[in-house]
Amino acid sequence: MTDVPVKSPAPTSDTQSLRAFIISVSLAVAVCISGAFLGIALKGRTLIREEMLHRARTDFRTLVHFRAWNASYGGVYVEKMPGVESNPYLENPDIESTSGKRYTKKNPALMTRELSERLKRFEGYGFHITSLQPLNPANQPDPEEARALRAFEQGTPERSWTETIEGRATTRYMAPLKVEASCLECHAKQGYKVGDIRGGISFTYDTQEIEAKLRSNLRLVAVLAFLTTGLLLSLVIFFFRQLVRKLAEARRQLESFAMTDMLTGLFNRRRVLERFAEECERARRGSSGLTCLMLDVDHFKQVNDQFGHQEGDEVLKKIAQIMRSSLRRYDILGRYGGEEFIGLLPDTDLETALPVAERLRQSIETSVTLRAPDGASRSVTASLGLAQWLPGDTVDSLIHRADEALYRAKAAGRNQVKVLER
């Protein structure tokens, strides 16, 4: 008699549903993790490129200010020492002093070119002043610059692009130069008028290493995404039963993280600004006083440099503790950024707040002490600024005036309290 193979029982409906649910969750986790890692990589790339664009804009504005300074004096003269050549595109660029020394004029265009050559030699990047109608042949635009110049004439405010130069990746940025009255000394004969776009300045940055790092970072993110997804898929069943409990715990922690600076335990900047808005609105409806306090640790960079960042963190934590103990329970305290703290004192005018701030300053000076490896001790001090809420104030204007008072305290020698009444 031939044996008939016995089939295994089919999975129950509940088992199949649970398995399908776990598979669905696993696939969702895999897609989300992969997408998150990819988003982080792409966001990082975007931020780096935006930072490069910001740097280029800053460099352009700085250079325009240098040129404006030069033009405001009608050019500057330098002594004609060996290697100093006269500008052949200027009429009578040389002068001679009564002592017999000869000087030659450096106009904005020549200063720009010499500065670019110096930056290329020492910093690895440079810029090029160019025009569709250049006086100097060296200022002829390349094809990309010419396209940018024509776009400027149509109203485009700036251009940026990437290209490969001599086998290396570069980022380029260009913005227009407009004719000012001081420019007409050299360019009036070309028919320009004040306000016309007579050219532009292009900046070239070598980004070969940055691009290589971005590619390497993308590969690393892909590997991490793969490993993380695999690990999560292998653990998803184990963690599924604990999910509800952990989500509740995580929710409480996230709510705390969203409001608290993790180092000092005070409100973080976002939360303190929210509370400021609430108190300013309350002050706007009533007549009680409201005073803003700004505190900045004096010479904090020196603390980090001489004693280390860990000791610097301890200083910030001690100051946060002193602020909590020196002020009232319902005063609003937060870390505004770096070594800067901010406080809002409800129902308090400047006359009441000033001695409170002075006691706080003294407490920091006497209580926060650092000791160097050689045994020498150093007291940490802080500067404070106070401003009272005035009718018509906003959160920004109140903080701005308190910050201005803080600036005055630091400018006056630090370790003191200053008040800005208006």
C-alpha cells in the first residue's frame, strides 16, 4: 500500500492577518527609513550649496564695498616701487611728490584685479570683473559670463552655476555692477549713465573636494540606510508588542525635548519666544510691568579655549542654576543661544528688576569659579541688559532693546548691568 503524504495544516486566518500586518509594517519601515536617509543626504547637499551661494553673495557685497571705498576717494595712490606698474587705461595716472617720490593711481578696477590675483595665490579662489564693453581686454567675459551679463540687462539679479575647469569641479557666482557717479570718470565715453549695468563680477570657487565628500557621504548614507533597514526589519516583530508603551514614553520625552534646552534644563529658544509672546499679549491687555533680561557670559570663548568645552558646559549649567534660584518661580527663563540667556520678569518694572539683575550678576561672579591645571583660579562674570515693555512693543522690539542694553554693558567693560529705557 502506497503512503499518502500528509499536508501541513493551513495557517489560520488570524495568523495570516498578523503576518500580513507585520509584512506591511516592515515594508513601510523599509520605505520610510530609506526615504529619511535619502532626504537627509539630499538636504545636506542642498544646505552646502546654499552655504556656498551665501558665501559668494557675501564676498560680492564685500568687494563692492571695497570698490566703493576706493571710488569715494577718486582712487588711491601707491608709491611706484619696483614691480608697481601704472594703469595704461587711465589718463595721467602718475604723480610726483615734492620730495621726488612717484606715485601711481589704483582705481577700483585695478584694485579688484590685483586683489583677485592675491586671493588666487593665497586662498585658492578668485573673481573676475568683466563687461560686454570692457576697456581692458583682460576683462573680456567668457561664454558663461557673457550669458549672465545679457541676463542682467533683462533684469536677472544674479546667476550661479557649476562647471568643470581644468578637470576640477567649480561653483561660479556672478552679480551685476551698476554705474555710479564715480565710475563715469573712466566710463562716460562709453555712453554709460548712472544706474546702467556696465558689467559684473564673477566668483569662481574650487569645489572638487566638497563634491567628492558629498558623493562619499551619499554612499555612506546608502550603506547606513541598508543596514538600518535590515536591522529594523529583523527586530520589528520583537518590538511590536512594546510599541504602544514605548510610543507613549517617547511622546512625553519629545514634548520635553521640544521645550527644554538639554544642557541647562531651561526653556529652549523656541519655547521661550512662545512664552514671551503670551506675556507680551497679557501686558498689552493690562497695565502691569514686564521686563526683559538678557545675560551673556563674558569671554566665554576663552573659557572653552583654556579649560575645555566640558568645563564650559559646566559653567553654563551653573549659571542656569543660579538664575533659577535668583529669580522667581514664575519668571520665564531660557537659553537664547550659545552662552546667552534670556529672562522675562512679569509684573516687574525696571526699578524692581535692576537690583534683581545686580544680585544675579554678583552671584555669578562669586559662585562660578574655574581652576586651571596650575592651580590658578578664575572667576566667571556675566554682562546683563534690561528693557521694559512699552506700549506698542512686540516680542522682537523688546528683545532688541534688551540686547542693545547688553551690548552697552559689554562695551562699557563687561561684568555689569545696563538698562535701556527707550
